[in-house]
Amino acid sequence: MCNDCNEAKKFWDWHGYKEDCEACSIRAIANCSPKIRNVCYRQKAYRLGKPAGRLLKEAVELESDRIDALHKASPYRWWQRAA
């Protein structure tokens, strides 16, 4: 894990990614739309086999759940501010 991964543990919308970090790659895919995620899974399965595609999908789903939990717990949800 890199410094950006450590910061992303605290902030759901952390903007930093490192190209050579596996966890950053998973976080980037987790922040994509479902359509783009499916493309990533298919590409990985095509290049490295179906088990690799399934492992990527599991890792991305876990990361997506983690990001969603951080997002829901964030006190900085501007769209729900009291008037």
C-alpha cells in the first residue's frame, strides 16, 4: 500500500492514485460505473484467465463496500445539509 491508499482509508473521495500500486488500481475500478467495471473484469479474465477476473471482482466489490461505508459515515455530505 502507498501513501494514497493510507489517505483513502480516511476519506471516501480521496483523489490520489499511484500507477504501480495494486490497491490503487482496485480503488480506481471501484469508483467506476458498473459498466466500466464489467469491462475491466472481462479484460482481466481474457488476459489472465477467469479465476483472475473473479478475484478482481471480489476485491473491487469489497473496496466499493468500504468506500460506500465511508461515504455514508462522512459528516461532509453537502446534499444533506440543514437549511
